[in-house]
Amino acid sequence: MSPIRARYVLYVVSFALLAIVAGCGEKPKATEATSALEAAGYWRAPEITGVDQAGSNMFVVTGQTIPNARVRFSYAGNRAVGVTSDSKGRFRAELPSGPDGGLFDLSTEDSGRSMHADGRLFIPAGAPDKAVLMRPGAPSLALFNDLTPVAVIDYDRAGALAIAGRVAPTTPVEVVLNGEIRARTISDDRGFYTATTQIEPPTESETANTLSVVAGGKENVRNFTDSRITGDSDRIARFEDGWRVDWVLPGGGMQTTLVF
């Protein structure tokens, strides 16, 4: 099996497993092993609790992790902002914003170990309420999403595609792509859902797609284009309905995230 095909299979499996979890709407139950890890302080990878815009070139990010730990936001290759959480694990960081936003790798360092956030943090310029955690081979997580039926679309070079959004809680969701039903799921108790499918592997030319999400008797249509990612570095670009982020995966390769 070729490396690209192997990575594609892993992505599809990841997407499918996450869709099943979202469809069931169940939260993982703590185990004795999990409780032991929590007691040892391993459980609190950094979590984002708030994002605000502070002027035209700065974000203020708040979050939660383990107490008295060093929290690191890496960006632009070798740059970083570091802060220390307080005795209750709360932290606050001031981060730079580029013309289209910022992309950050977030981790907590404590006693020689490093705990990474569940994805890379993308904050669009002027729209901190659209911040997302972009996850390799998995649907991105909208952090502060109002009822936006199609909030994020992810795809890779092999054509694996994921959709995430928010509708009414515990509502059946039907996803139609280019006139064909591709997925059915149920939103969780907060209204979030994910769905996965695939498209033809993107080419250098833009391909138009029409995505329809039907929930609670309402149809919500989102038109988007896909195109092959060129290069091997992170890029943020603005388009009419949102932001496109082409970003490097930890193990190599690229993924595209569209934030609406």
C-alpha cells in the first residue's frame, strides 16, 4: 500500500470513528486508569475557554490546564509565547494576529513532560468567535460556535472530507453533497455534530461543490470549492464566506480547513 493510500485509509477510519461517537451523542466514561492519571496530573492538556480580539494585531486567549505549569503557544516556525498557569490551572496569553488571523500549536510543559492541545488553534482576524481546533485526519472542532449548520469543512489530498457544525441538540442531521445523500447522524446534547464522506482527490483547478445540511426540517446550503494544496507550508487566506487554512500535518502531508 502506498504511503498516500495508507494515510488516506487512516484518515477515513478516524473520520468514521468520530462520526460514530458524535452520532451516538455519548460522552466517554471515566475509568480507574483515567482517574489515576488525573490524580497524577496527566489529564489536563491545555483547553481554550475564551478568545477575544484586542486591537487590530492581538488576540487574548484564556484557558485551563494543570496548576502552575508553563503554557506555550508556538507559531510562525520558531516563535513562541509562553505564560504560566495559576494555582487553579487558569492561564491568559496575548498572541499576535496577522492580517488574516493566527495559527498556533498549544502545549503545557510540566515536570519534564509536554501535553499538547487536541489540535492546532486557528483564530480568524476580527472573528475570535470563529476560532477552531484543527485536528489531523479528523473533523475540526469549532470552539465557540452559535447555531451554524456548516461551520467547518476539512479535506486532504486524497479526498477524505469532514463536515462539522451546530444545530439544535439531539437532532437528526442529513448531509447531502452535490445532490447525493452522504451521511446521517444525530447532534449531541449541545447541538454539535460531525459527518464524514469523500470527494474526488482535489486537482490544481477549483472544483465547485454544493453541500446541504438538513436538520429539524430546515435545509442549509453551503457552496464551496476544493483544489489541490500546493507547497508544504502553512497558509491562511480569506475568501468571500470565510477563511481557508492549508496546514502541515505532524507526520507530513497537508490538510485544508475551511472556516465559515
